[in-house]
Amino acid sequence: MKKELGISILLVVVCSVTALKNPAFLSATNLANLANIIGLYGIFSIGLGLVIITGGIDLSVGSMFALGGVLLAIALRDWNWPWPLAACFVILVPMILGWVHGLLITRLRIQAFIVTLCGLLLYRGLARYIAKDTTKGFGTAQGFEALRFLAKGRLFRHTVEETVEGVAQTRVVFEGIPMPFIVLIVVTVVMWFVLHRSVYGRYLLAVGRNEEATRFSGINTRRLVASTYIVGGLLTGISSVLFAFYTNSISPSTHGNFYELYGIAAAVLGGCSLRGGEGSIIGIVIGTALLQVLQNLVNLLGIDSSLNFAVIGAVVLVGVLADQILQQRSATKQVRARH
């Protein structure tokens, strides 16, 4: 709770400073676009957060985006699959890959870093091979407007027609709520109940704190850890469909590059400890929002966009340092209490 409060205060401060420096930050268009981006990144960041809570890591997310985007474009444009079938297929692929990751990590005891690093390279290579290293896209998205609406649409958007100096114009009264943001809210509510109000969620936190003790208490820790990679794959698959239609163009060599770093940074910033055993869904969402606001600040203030990755690196470092300091203080208090 303290971490969530602290990150919330930091988010408010950053938003206030950005608005003072550039009032365009509070424009309806910028806020709607920002909410859209937060929705897109927040969905898969929650999945990564669950993996981190168990003490794991997943570096293959960005490459899964490339593979999923290529498969979605081919399924819709080349194979002429119905869009619901194509979307389910693209969501299922990362879930299967997550299941494989879980097996390799829990059964063969290969480090999660190594398994997912290999996945990062393997899935990127597969995406490039399948697409023959050419860019795939959806054109005008004719026939799959529903997917485009989920990725770019606005709910409750309201416009009015008016005439200015004899010229008919369309004026936007309300920009509407971006659909990815609504999807994020739904995912957040569901995953909040899963992590914070279910036995499964309590077991996940227990595994992250002490896997050996949890296993001795009769809990199947292997199945629990593997399940987080499957859930992470599910949320990655949903995000890959939305991102594919949001960009409307998938270059297999660059699509999704470093997205896993955005997710990890959001989770760490939101209070997830890389040691495992700590984290909250709300904190991950707030961390995602803060990370995107920081990038928005870089753009609005005219700072060189090449510093985006410097911002991410600084954010992760600050988050890890804060976690380290809190861990040391907690340990010190426990020692004093015993004496």
C-alpha cells in the first residue's frame, strides 16, 4: 500500500510539472492518446508483473509481438481466416510458448533469464523467416474493422457538425475513451481479484517469497510458476493483436523491440520486487502510467527522443534502488524487534 501511494504521488507530481511546462499536456487529444498508449502497454505489463512476483523474468515478450503480428497479418490477408479465429490463434500461440517456458524453467530447472533470452532470439528469427523479412500490414482493415476499433477506437466519442464562415466542419466535443484503456480496466479488475482475492494469488506471492517453504507446505510450486508464464502469454497475445492493428504495419525485425523492458520497468516501478514475493496489480498499472507520462514529457518538452531508453534505464535503476533500501530497512526493523 505504501508503494502504491508513493508511486501515485510521484505520478501526480510528474503530471503537474509536465502540465506547467507545457499546457498541451492537458489537452483532450493528448490525454486520450496517452490513455490509449497506457492501455496498450499496461495489459502485457500486468502479465510480466505476475511472472516477476514469482521471482521469474520474461525477456521474450517483444519478439512474441513480432511473431504474433506477422501471424495475424498472414492469417487475415493470406489465409483469409475469419478475424475471431485469427485473433484466438494469435492469442493461443504465446500461451503455448509460455507453457513451454514454464516447463523448461520448472522441470529442467533452466534459469528463466536463459530460457526467455533464447525465446527472444528464436521468435524474432521465426517472425522474420515466416514474413520473409518483409513488412506485413492490414491495409484499410476492410473486413476486420472490429479489431481496428479495439486497437484505435474511442468509446463515447462525440462530434457535432457546424458551419464556420459558410464552410461545414466537424468539431469534436468529447474525444471519447480509448478502447485499449477500457480493455486494460477489464484486465486490471480481473487480475486484481486473481492476485489479491484468491487462493491462487496468495500462493503466487508465497512462491515468490520462499519457493522451498511453499513446496514443503504441500503446494505444487512447479505448476504455479508455469501458470504465470501461460497467463503472461495470454495477456501478451491480447496486446499483440491490439498493437498490430494500432501500428497497422508489422516489420518483423523491429516490431515490439524492447517492449519487454517497458513491461519490466512498469512492474518494478509499480512495486514488484525482482526478488519475487511482492507486487500489486494497481501498482503495475500506475507504474505503466508513470512510465508513459515520462515519455510524453520527453516529447512535449522537445527533448531528444533518443533519451527515451535513458529514461527507462533510470526508472528501472531507481525502482531497484528503492526496493533495496526498503528491504534493508525492513530487515533492520525485524532484527531490532527480536532484540
